[in-house]
Amino acid sequence: MEAELPQSSEPAPEPFEFTGTGGDYFRIWIVNIALTIVTLGIYSAWAKVRRLQYFYRNTRVAGSSFDYHGRPVAILKGRLIAFGLIFVYNVAGRIDYRWAIAVAIPIAIALPWMLRQSLRFRLHYSSWRGLRFGFRGAMRGAYAVFMLWPILTGLTLLALGPLWHQRLKRYQHDNSVFGTTPFRISARVGDFYGIYGRALAVMVALGALGGITVFVLTLGAMRDGRGSAFAILLPFAFTIAFIGFFLLVGPYLFARIQNLVWNHTTLGPHRFRSTLRARRLAWISFTNMLLIVVTLGLYMPFAAVRLARYRVACMSLLPDTLLDEFVAGEQANVAAVGEELGEFLDIDLAL
């Protein structure tokens, strides 16, 4: 009698999926634009909630959708604060540059608080299976990643940029929780330098190739007496080169960084997997941009859905235990500990 092979009790990977369609989102998008214009921008806070709710509720994993519970009034308050600061700074700058500096200093000091507030708002009002996410990052960490490291990066002529990026992701992920279970990230600084180093090599190669091409064309135009025509076409050539540059380097950085971050992120005993491909992302970005131009902007909601579908489809949750038991345990922990009460404002600085 043959011995039976032991069966693995490890839960199967749970792929993320996006179920939204461009047509459905187009109706939300066009109404949001119309009402925002009619209300002179006031409705933009409600438009943001509708947009995020659509994308959250159409993102699923393990048979359940995410949800967004943001309050439009809080978003509107945050936007009024941001608008007020910008308005005061512009008025001060028109009066005297010293006034502008005097206003810019307290704004810079408050910026880490605003960015931390944005992180807290987004996670506090996000949920999965009825359980909220949260952010517990301290102000000390916020001033390090949103003030100290940017200053040091500038002083070193961007040499510390990858280190700053790694510290930023560590601050975001290590201080995020689902219920009471913390996220953790183990991506190393050297991994960030490797990605940025390869991107820099591509940038240098593209820059050298573009410079040589422009130099050769310039000599040819001057020799043939077509300098004026070339001067007119040169800005268009630079524009095309600029777009091509970001379609190559931008998707590479985005894909590699997302894969690095999520492949080294855990939620308690559970892991994640990200398999974004730079070439596929570049093709989606290029065709989206082309269709947006051809349709005079009307393809924008379809482009957003198409990009979201690809990004979400490249993500998977690798559970270590049964998710139903994990979520039930977290719900019990949250009920026992109690939820933190506080006033949250969405400063909306697009983190």
C-alpha cells in the first residue's frame, strides 16, 4: 500500500483584483468635474470621496472589497487650510521678499505635521472587511523624513536621495496597522541605491545619445544653411525627448520601487508579492497618454481604470494563516483596546 503524501496546510496566495470599468468611472468623473466647476471648487472634496470610494470598493482580495470612509467636510477644511497658507505666502511675496521668507518659515515648520496628518487621515478612513487601518507615526519621525532628510539630500546634491526614500517608506509602513497588527518593511538602503543607480545609468546614456544627436543635427543645419528652420523644430525635438525619457525611466522606477517595497512588507505573519513589469507599465502609460490627447481628455477616466487594473492585478497577499481567523482575532483586539478618538483633517498633499 502506497503511503499518502502529506497535504500542505499553508493557505493559497490571494491575488488582488480590480473590478471597475472605464464606463462606470466615466459617469462619476464627468459629474465630479461639472459639479466642481458649478460650485467654484467647493464640491471637489465630495468629488474626491466619490472617486476614492469607487476605486477602493472595486479593489478586492480574498473575496472582500476595501472601503473608504473619508468625510468631505474634513477634506474641505484641510484644503481651505492649504489654500489659506498659499494665499498668505503669495500676498507676502508681493509686498516684500522678507515678508515672504517670514511666512515661509512657519509653513515649512508645519509641513511635516501636515504630511503626517494626511497619512493618518487616509489610513484611518480606509477599511477591509469592516476593520480599519491606522497610522501611529510620531511627530519626531515625521520631522526626520519630511524635513531633515530632504535638507540633507539637497545639501549632498541628491546623493542621499535613495536613503531618504528608504527612510520615508520605513516611516510609512512600520507605523501602519490593520486593526492592531502592524505592517513591517525590511527593504534595505542598498536595494534602493541599486534601483536608482540603474535608472541613473539609463538617464546618462539617454542624455549622451540625445546630446550627440542634437550636436550632429545642429552642425548639419548650419552647414546647409537651414539654421532658422532647425531652431523652430528644436523645441519640438526636446519635447519628444522629454516625454520619451519619462516613459522609459519613470515606469522603471515606479515598477521596481513598488516591487521592492511590497515584496519586503509583512502584515503580522502575512506577506505580500508584487510583480509589476516596467515595460508593460511603460506601454500602458504611453498608450494612455496618446488616447487622452486624441480624445481631448475624455479618455482620462478610462486611463485611470486601466492603470489601476494592471497595478492591482500584480499584487498578491500570501497568508500564513486562515484570513477569517486572523480578521476575527483583530476585531476582538480592537474591541478590547478601543479605537483612538481624535479630529482628523485631510491636508491633501498627495502622499
